[in-house]
Amino acid sequence: REVEILMFLSAIVMMKNRRSITVEQHIGNIFMFSKVANAILFFRLDIRMGLLYLTLCIVFLMTCKPPLYMGPEYIKYFSDKTIDEELERDKRVTWIVEFFANWSSECQSFAPIFADLSLKYNCSGLQFGKVDVGRYTDVSTRYKVSTSPLTKQLPTLILFQGGTEIMRRPQIDKKGRAVSWTFSEENVIREFNLNELYQKAKKQAKPREEGPGEPPAVPAAVPQQETKKDK
């Protein structure tokens, strides 16, 4: 019986790892299902040992939070009061905004990818933003991004042009569930046409920067309205 359970869990791990895009996600999936397998085996051996093991796992999850990405990025962090204001401030700017929650392992895995994209594609006409919908729940309601783990809508990337939503990934089906989508760098570049958006944004900004009587543009510092520690 135990062998059947382990084989079943191993099959689930293999299926889940097919969606993983980083080594950390693969390792995390293996450890998660190992904990589940151990819990089942302990409960079958002795219910007291099972309860003790389950308690230790819960304490570990509550006290040992996964590290946040602290590397370089060109990302502006929004609050519930600043996101609408920033999107409407200059409608010539195209925004790619990530709606995330710190407790989501998928968001944590995607953080360095999104940061790398911001370093490659950020310019005056194409900018990157993030908002913590786990912290600002009213933002998740306004932009229809569910924070429930069952809907698998975290992270959500939304492209805004002229202050209006143009597209989002993952897409939402008629039942309100997220359509499976892999948050890899290649997929984001392709789906959001980042190369084309970047070239258009640079061409639109060039006449303004080189106009008669205007001083040369000063490179902008990394815009952040909230520190990473505040996320």
C-alpha cells in the first residue's frame, strides 16, 4: 500500500515539474511532495507521530519564509493609492504590471525573471511595475485578479496602453479560472511583443528628447515608491 502511495505521489511530482521553469521550483516541488508522503507514512505507522510531524511542518512553514528577490531591477512598486494615478499620469507610457503576492511560490520564482526583463526593456515609453495584491486586496478586486491559490491567477501580468488594459496573462476562462501559462522569459517576450514595444517606445521618445531647445534626457534612476522590505 505504501509503495502505491509513493508511486502516485511520484507521478504527481513529475506532472507538476513539467510546469516548473527554474531549478528552485523543481526542488521545491520534490520537497513538498516528500513532506506529504512522509506525513501519510507517519500517520499510517502511528497517528501520534503523524500529528507531531504535521505540527513540525506547520511551524517550519510559519517561521522560515522563503527569501525575496533583492537583485537589480527597473520596477516601480505601486500601492493601492498610486497605481491608478500612475497609469493615468502619462498615457503615452506603456506599462507592464505584475500583480503578485509574497506568499506565492510562483511569484517568488518569477521575480528574478521579471526583474531581468525590466533591465533589458525599460525605457521612458515602456515601464515595468508591481503591486502586492496580497497586501492591497482592493487592488485585486478592481483589476479582477483573484488571490485564491485555487484560481492560480498569481502572478498576473497586465499590459496597459493609454491607461487601459490591453491584455493579460494568464487569461481567465468563463468559469473564472486561469488558463495554464508558463511564466518564462521567452513566453513573456513573445506574448507581450516586448521587442516591438521597446522599439516603438524608443522611437516615440526620441523626438521629444532631441527636440529644439530641449536639454538631453537624464537617465532615470530606478523608480520605486515602496522599498522591497515594505512589499
